[in-house]
Amino acid sequence: MEERRKNIRLSLGLKARLILAQKVALRGQTRNISVGGAFIELERVPLVRIGDYASLELLGRIKFTCEIIHYNEGGIGLRFDFILIRYYERFKETMLLNSPDRDRMIKELGRWSE
């Protein structure tokens, strides 16, 4: 099967708080994260719909608006939709600190500003 991912995926277990459209708050952690999205591991996955939007908070200090792109019994896959600049700087620092290929990560992060 051909790999469709365009961005470096980092296997980081960051504390996550996900708020679904129904105002349901869930706590979990990232299984992996990239510039474009993340998979959030959860103990229990509630009924969700692909295409719904949610709010995601990482490490209690980085906040995104996200779209649900897939889910399974282990968690929910999200595509990042929006981040305020004050949170983007924190996100950028986290990604650069943990990336095995800093130059490629800088290029991927730069696409957000285009």
C-alpha cells in the first residue's frame, strides 16, 4: 500500500484534551503527531462522525481546531484546521525539539505560513 502521508510523523505521547462538538471533553495522549494532524489515543472512543470539528489542547498550552478524519477503538485521527499564532510558536518549538530531521521539519512548518 502506497504511503499517502506528506509530513514527518513523530511518535510522541503528549497529554491531550479533546473537546467534541457536543461539548464532550476527553483526555488521552497523542500516539503520533505531524504538522498536519495527530492521532489521539483514548480509553473509550465515543460515537463521532468523520468531518465533525473538535478542539484539541496539547500539554495544556497548545490549542487547535481540528477535523475528525478517522477513528477506531483505540482513538481518533485529526487533521489540524486552525491554530492561533501564540499557540503556533509553542507547537513549532515542540516539533523541532523532537524531530529526527530538523531541516525537513522547518520546511513543513513553513508551509503553514504560505
